Amino acid sequence: MQMKLVLPIALLCTLGWNSAAGQDHHTTDQGHGTEQEADTIQINSVKELFTKGEVNGHIRNHFMATFNHRTLSDNYANAIGAEIGYKTASLYGFRFGFAGLFTYNLFSSDIWERDFIAEKHPKFELELFDIEDPHNKADLDRLDEIYLAYNAKHLRAKVGRFSFTSPLMNPQDTRMKPYSFQGIKVQIPFQEKGQITFAWFDHFSPRSTVEWFKADETIGIFSPGVDEFGNPSDYPHHTSTKGVAVAGLELHPNKRLKAEAWNYWIENVSNNSYGKAVVAVAPQVKLGVEGLYQFQVGDGGNPKTQHVYFPEQRQWLAGGMLAYELNNLNLSLNYLHIDGDGRFLFPREWGREQFFATLSRGRMEGVGKADLLVAKAHKHWSGNFSSELALARSWLPEPTDYRYNKYGAVSYWGWVADLKYSPAKPVLDGLSFRLLYIGRESPGTGIPLKDRYYNTNFHHLNFVTQITF
């Protein structure tokens, strides 16, 4: 384990373990719960600032397997790891915190080898580890968070490295490493009616990586796809931006209405405005609408056409949701339409879009002139068991329509089964299990076999065991 993790974890064990390890704390990005409760703790010395701090984290085992079409290779991997975080008690509203995580490849298929037909690495399994170094099986640790936070009734702020949640930029902690951000965040809550958020980020550590990068260095770490002419995109290492400014307004003025609006200004690249509203139109019936509009800022990242990330285009999308809620059952029909001059583009290295129709292992970033229809059923059963079933149908441009299809995505039928269980016995408090299955088929599609690899006609299985403390 690298020195960057040894020192924080040693401090954690020395300063906070004896006083806090037995408590059940859960960190939240919004600063509620334990943040506010800790402000009431009386601190009489610098020593107590640390000994009355909080330890939290998790131990996770993630098994994953994908069964691809016909002679395309099948793959599996089992990752095990942990994240341990510590934050001091509050002194005049200020707290210092850090968190480190590590991952090991317990066993796997030859994910460092490319498929003989597709000539690509296994996408999902490799994302459990280090996408930049497929051979890396053990050197997978990262200092995920280190920050100074301030929490008061009318103001919350953080500076440093930390988690951040919003519709387009978020941690997406569904692998072994989440997306993490470096910068500053300020939130202004107003009573119980909502809050305003301002943030600036200039460094990122994308999910499935182990390093921290400047904003412009991150764009292109994930597969860059092709440009509008079908040539391999050449914006990696050629995009220039200082960072992204985020502004958000979240409102819930009454029990019937929830609304939010966000703007993401990526310096020299693009401006992205998103809004969403959900209203209860009748007892047990909710209606939701959402929309996004984006356009080029500066030269889109580079003045040369062959190197530009965000071309001269004006892009928009609109979505809707109709939901029926009865006791512990939620049924919804969700729709998304993407249109405009080109493709919906936002750095995949900064999170995943969270729209009404969003599904696990599914993105709509990178396409235009596209539609997605998703039916979902979510049920909380007795005890601590919940299930979600989803059926999706997408209509996408042809893989060779490069102007509107960046990654060669193909129209599909998809289905998802997501089961979560936490034992109710007190002795097993903190233990949880998740079984996630995803299937995708494109009947009647004549795309070459090599282009179906982790694209369509596959079955994908995940089993996650986690202890949260």
C-alpha cells in the first residue's frame, strides 16, 4: 500500500478508533444527520477534537460476470476492498476529514487481454480495477477525500477533495471506486424548503482509476469514441479547460412539488443547463418533466476541428415520468428524447447522467436523435428487502451515423433486475447484499459480431456483499 494511504489510515486508527468505531455513522454529501448532531458535542481540548471524531466506511466484495454473444469472450472478476474515512468533531462548525480506499483483484478471467474478435478489453470487469492499466491487480489504492468542512444553520461549505452529488456530476459508487472531485462547494439551505449550491472543481479522480488529474487531463480517459466523420476522436490530451463551475437550486416548497435547476459551465468547452420538476397531480400519482440544453463555450476545448471535444452545436433533451405509488410499490413509465445539431456530450469521467429513464450500465451520453422508453417497478417488501424490475426499449441512430452516434451504440431491448437485502438481526447490522442482473438484446440487427461486444446481446451479473460502518 502506498504511503499516501498509510499515513491517513494510521492517523485514523490512532486518533479515532477507540472512541468512534463502534458507532453507526453514515457520511452524506448534504451535511445532514451526523454533521449537525456532532455540532452539539462539547469540545474541551484539541485532543477531544480528534478523540470525539467519527470513523465510517465499508468493506465490499464485488463479483461480476458477463456472458457475451456467441464466440465473443465471456469474462468474470471478483474485487475485494474497503474504504475507511475519519472526520473530527466539530469546533465552531469546522471539521476536518479524509478517506482512503483500496481494491484487490481476488480472481478474474484474463481481463488484461483483448477479445480476439472485437479487439477490445472487457469493459465492465475492467472497471472494477484500473482502466488505465489492465495488468494492475493490487496497486489500486487512492486517497479519496481530504477536506475542511464548515456546517452552520444557514451555510455549509467544503474545500479539498470530496464527494459531490448532482444530476450530471456524482459519485456513482456502484463499482469499487466512485467519482471524486477536488475544489470548493458552498450550500445555502433555507429552512426546510430547499437549498442553493455553488461549486468549482479543477481536479478529478474518475471512477475505475487510481490517480488524480487536472480537469482537461480527465477528458478522454474513458473511451473517446469517434468524431462526426467516423475517425477516432483525437481530443484526449488536446482539450484545454481550467475546470467546471456548478450552480444548483433545489426546491421542495410543499409535499406536492419538488423541483431543481442546475447549470454546469465547463470553461472553454460547453455550458449545460438542466431542470426537473416532479408534482403530485392526484393521490398516489406523480408527474415529472425534465430538460437539458447545452452549447459550445470558447472553442469547445481546442480551436482545431480534429482535436475539439465539444463541436459547434446546440443540443437539447427532454424527459417525462408518470408514476403510481401504492403503499411500498412504485410503478413508473419514463421517457427520454435527445435532439439537436449533434450528440448529447458531457465528460463521462465526471459522473453519469441521472434522468428519469436512466438504468444501471446504461448511458445516453454520446448520442443524438435518440429515444428511450423505460418501465420500472420498485417494491419494498417486508423486512429489509427491496426489488426493482425494469424493461427498456431504445431507438438510436445507426452505428454508422457518426454525427449522432459517438460510441457505435445500437438500438436494443433491455431488462434489469435489482435485488437488495439487509439482514434485520441486530448482530448483522451493517451487512447488505445486492444482486444485479442486466440483459440486452437487439433482434434483427445486422451489425458485425465484433461490434456487439459489451454493446448488445449480452447478459451481465453482479453480486455485491458489503459491510457498512
